[in-house]
Amino acid sequence: MPLHGLGNVVIGVPNVAETIAYYTDFGLQHRGDGSFATLDGGDQLRIVQAPTRRLVELTVAADDPDDIAAIARRLRALDIAVEATTTVVRAVEPVTGTGIRVAVRPRIVVEPPVPATRYNGPGRIDRWGRAPFIARSGPVRPHKLGHAVLGSTDLETTMRFFTEGVGFKVSDYMGDKAAFLRCSVEHHNVLVMAAPVNFLHHTSWQVDDVDEVGRGAHAMLEGNPERHIWGLGRHYAGANFFWYLKDPAGNFSEYYSDMDTVPEDELWSPEVLQGLQGLYAWGPPPPPSFLEPDDLAALMTGAHSAG
């Protein structure tokens, strides 16, 4: 696949200072002026001022200028206005209003932890003595931005933009309500779901293993229990371990590890998952506020009045 993942996200919020403090606690490195870096992906998040919370821009990474030119042609064929140079193409997803930027970027290389994580199981001893995670004392640091989840009032049009225009592949469907889309070897990099209002549901950040998922969430919740949304659990679609937290603007952020990969498109067949089947294989059931964020009605009112 000529696309190879997400470059960065720009999130608009009304409370910039509080949100910057949250993502600093989350383990991203604040570069100043609302920009954050991951361990391996460079600058991958920027927080900017906006009247209500929203995904302002999403950057997708491509290999070379030929990919940029092909994407520009496909978007124009969909009657999407584009701005293009040899290394960057910009367009606006017509339903959500999200700016989509595809740029030539080097591939992110995530080095495995040293020593590699080892787990014992029935009849299998891969490590001796005390589990090494006990010695982990530093803060959890995400390696990279993994995916973003968007609510769209016109699922079909938004999906067509990402698949026929930008070049994403469909990994799985959740009935006719959502689709997991990939632009890398990971199971999904964008999830688009049908919603009564266009909004950002969450961003997801890769950490080493399930212990880092748990350690990260534990640290975030100490003294701030209101940040908890859902976890610990394991998804069915993508199979990743997860824990979801909520930033002060109302956006969810996820620590994840151990996601399914699709090294060759021919080796993967999309499934149509019904009900909550795609959401989790095990763990606590998703709370109502995960399925329908508490501020959704306010966002609908704001969207209506802004129109």
C-alpha cells in the first residue's frame, strides 16, 4: 500500500490550556504552542482554539509524489476541490468538514521494547523470576498515533471520500453503521461511523503492551477519576487491548497495543459484525457515554445554530 499510516491530527477545542495539560499527562511530549510529539512519529498532535471540539485536520502519510498525484486525480473525479503540490494534496471531506492532508512522509519505524515483552502461559515459561513490568517506573510514552474515529451524518459519502478518493481499504464493517478503514498494515487507521452530528469520537495512541495500557490509564486516573470512560478490554475488530479516557474538551483518547495487521490485502477478508460484536471481545460493556458522548446534544445544537 502506498499509504502508510497517519501523520498527525489537529484538534480544535474551546479550552486549549486544559487540553494541553491533559495530553501532557497522557504521555505526549509538548513541543510548545499546542504541538505534541510521540516517541517514534514526531509531531503528531496539535491543539488549537475552536468554538466547539472538532477534528480540524487529519494528515495521512504517503510514500512518494506519484501517490500524491494519483490521489489528487481520484478526488477530482469525485468532484472534490483539491490543492496539490508534488508532495502534498489537501482537500476537505464534504460531510464532516475535516481538512484531509496527504503528504509524502518517511515511514514510522517503531522499535520493539528491549528486552522484548515476554508472558508466561499454561505449560509455557517465557520469562523467569518476577515479571519485568514491575520495574517500569517512568511515565508511559505512546510510540505513535494509530487511528482516529469520526462520526458522520452521511456515512456513505464520507466512506467514499476515504476509499475511492484517498485510497483507504475496508477492514471490517459494523453492520451498516460503521466501517474500519486502513491506510497501513494495521487493521484500522480511520473508523467512520454513522452519527446524528459530525464529530471527533476519539484518537488512539500505540504503547508497548497491555501492561503499558494499564499503567498509562492508572496514572491518568490517579486523582482524576472523571477521566475514565471504558477499559480495560480487548476489541474484536482489530483485536487490540484498549483503555479509553476523556480529555477536558470531551474528546476520548485511547491507549492501545497488539492490533491485528494486514501485511497483504489478499490475505484479509472484511467481516460484517453485528450489534456490539465488533466493539469488544472481553472486558466491561461499553458505557452509554462511549456509544453516545454526553455532549452530543450540545454539539448538535451548536452545529444547527452555526448553520
